[in-house]
Amino acid sequence: MRSEILELMLEKCAEVFGVPDSELNESTRFADLNAKSSQLVQITTCLEDEFDVEIPFMNFKRQQNIGEAVNYVLELVEE
């Protein structure tokens, strides 16, 4: 399940931030991507739709990098 979340997260981040997914990995920091709230909302909405889970935005945006965000979503999916 973690690999599925990671794959989707990398795809969506590449799309939203306009960077090749080959430049993204689990340690990519959202701050380095100059992430704005509206961009993070797009990512959480996609994840919610795909995995049928509600992702509290305020908690999601506290995640520092893609790997932390994947782990956070995984916890929610496994509840």
C-alpha cells in the first residue's frame, strides 16, 4: 500500500509543481518546491479520491517532505 501511495504522490507532485517526476523522491522537501496551500490541497484531494480517506489538511501540510506525507497518508488509510 505504501508504494501505491508513494507512486501517486510522486505523479501528482510532478504535475502540480511542474517538475519531472525523475527529480522527485521521498526526501524532496515541500519547501524546496515552494509549495503553496492551493497546491497541497490539489494533492490531498487526489489522494482522498484515490484511497477513499479523509486527510486533515492542517496535519498534512505539517509534513516536511514527500516521504513524511506518504507515511502520514498510510496511517490514515490503515485506520
